[in-house]
Amino acid sequence: MQADLFADESKAGRWPIAPGAVVLHGFALPEENALLADITPLLAAAPFRQLVTPGGYVMSVAMSNCGQLGWVSDLKGYRYAALDPQTNQPWPAMPPIFLQLARRAAAVAGFAGFEPDACLINCYQPGARLSLHQDRNERDFDAPIVSVSLGLPATFLFGGLQRSDRSQRISLQHGDVVVWGGPARLRYHGVLALKPGNHPLLGAQRINLTFRKAG
Ligand code: MD3
Ligand code: FE
């Protein structure tokens, strides 16, 4: 049980990287197998796909979603949608373990009462990257975003409130959970191209879960 491994959950591996942003190193490790077991059936119902940006570029990161709302992009723009445009079916439900992990991480970081209704699932193969952007399709910026990194490590770029602000580089490893809220919520961020490698559980990929209150 998590409670035994991290008897003092409020302090274990907790690193503030900026006001409103807290890295919880290894926070998801006790649940790595349960998370991965739950991801498999989700992806059978809503497979990873490479979305097209409004500018007409195919994203290198492949994406899927679970929860009441899912983030999608096409030539018409970015938005949250209740139906998977590929199947016209609702996104798979958010597994209880996902929801509990997101709530627990948010509470540790000072955001009690976080109730995500969307979980974006990003899949990076070597070379895949996410250019600098803000997450601003959610209705309420008071709610934080919780991210869970699984598989190969990545270098995360954490910028400022303006695109031109300098970015800091943060290494995110398998099992790391980051909570981004308050003054960090609208900061620009991105992910450098994934380096090749082999993760014992996930092979040559990185999967990132981001929990949001979108609606
Ligand atoms: C900082 N995903 O899906 S998670 C995204 O690793 C996204 O897949 C990255 O950026 C990934 O939109 C980074 C970390 C993250 C997520 C949202 C943020 C950092 C954030 C929102 C505001 C500030
Ligand atoms: Fe983002």
C-alpha cells in the first residue's frame, strides 16, 4: 500500500520547482503495474492517434483520452469533446486508480478537492516532441493539471507566462508526478525530442497522463 511506502506522504520526494509547481518524484511508482494494466483496455477502445494541428501539421506525439472529456485537435482548432471523433463513442471512463492518484497528488501539492474530468494520454516514441505551448482550453484555470510520467525519461521545458521567456529544463522519470497550478498554471511548457532507449516495462516509449478539469 502507498500509505506504508510513504508514511509521510506530504514530504516524501516533494520538490517545488516554481510557485504553484511541485514535482513528486516517484509518487506513481507504487501503482506502476496497476496503471499500466488499466491503460491497455483504454487503448483498445480509443487507440493512440496522431492529431493534426489547426495549422495543418501532424503532431509527433500520439494521443488518446479517458474520462468525460477528451482533448482533440484538427484543422478547426483545439478543444475538449465528449465523443472520440474517430469512433463517435464516449471516451473510455477514467479508471478509479487514475482518479485517486490524481486527487492524492493534487492534495499533497496543496490543491485539495481536485476533480479531473479529462485525462489526456500522450505517447512519445523516440524523436517525438511537444513544442512550447500553454494549456488554455480548460474552462477553469483555478484547477491544477496533474501529470504522470511513465516509461523513458524526458526533458521537460518549463517556461514563463510569455512565449519568449527563458525555459528551465527538468528531467522527468518513470513514476514522477507533477502538479501545475496557481501561478504556474498558464506557463509555457514543452517536451524535447525523446531520446531512444528501452524501458523495462514500456520499451521504447514514454507515456504521459495529464489530468485536467476541462469542463
Ligand atoms: C505546466 N504534456 O499534454 S506534462 C500536454 O509530458 C503537455 O506529455 C507534456 O504539456 C507531456 O499539454 C507535459 C506537464 C505539464 C502539463 C500541463 C501544464 C506541464 C504544465 C500546464 C501548465 C504548466
Ligand atoms: Fe501542455
